[in-house]
Amino acid sequence: MGTRKLNGKLNVISKNLMKYRAEKGISQADLCKKLALLGIPLYTNDIYKIEHNKRTVKDYELYAFAKVLNVKIEDLLSGITEEFDL
């Protein structure tokens, strides 16, 4: 069984993750370090893949991104109805 996609995409937060990370001035490497402190081991390559829609996002990773970036989960999910015809 292959990986499920929505409108050809592996996740719905790619653009917002990149946007909020850039707004906060956090590099991909720094994001990985902050996530590691929460017990979420991701590499810069994982962040790149998520931001460029080449990797799915687990629910606990979504929660950790919101916590580290100090945004609501809803902020990371905003705009998906337009992009994904929901």
C-alpha cells in the first residue's frame, strides 16, 4: 500500500511551517534542536522534506511544531480549505 496523499501532497502544513519558522528567525537546525528538547528527534533533512511536501507529519510532530514556534495548531493548519478543496 502506498502513501496516502491529499491533492498530491503529503502534508497540509508545509507552507505555514516554513512561514512561521522564518517569521520567528529559526533555522531548520535550530528547530531540530528545540524539537529534540521535547523528545522529538528530527533532522534538518526531515524539516526540509516537510516544508517541501515530501514527508508526512505525525500528530505529535504537529503539536511539537506549534509548541516550539509558539503558534496554535490551527495557525499551522490555516488556509488548507482553499488549497485542498475541503
